[in-house]
Amino acid sequence: MDAPRPLPAIGAPAVRALAAAGVRSLDDAEGVGLDHLEALHGVGPKAIRLLRAALEQ
């Protein structure tokens, strides 16, 4: 099994919001979907942009 892909450097508030939602890796974020994540308090447009770029790699 491959190691989970780490989250990019998106800022502490976004990391805390994602962790509270159970998202601790890019794989988790991909499973939940960016549309859901951008609705979380603390996850702003910059964090979504960085997550999207990381997922496209």
C-alpha cells in the first residue's frame, strides 16, 4: 500500500479545519471532494487553489 500523499502547505487554520473534518492527506481530500471542503470555516480560496493544484499533479 502506498503512503498517503501529504497535504500541501495551506496554512494552520485550513489544516485544523480539514483535520476536524477527518481530512489528513490529499487522498482524504480527494475522497471528500473540494466542493465540500471549501464550505468549511477556515478553508479559504487560497487553500482550495493549493489543494486543487496538488491533486492535479
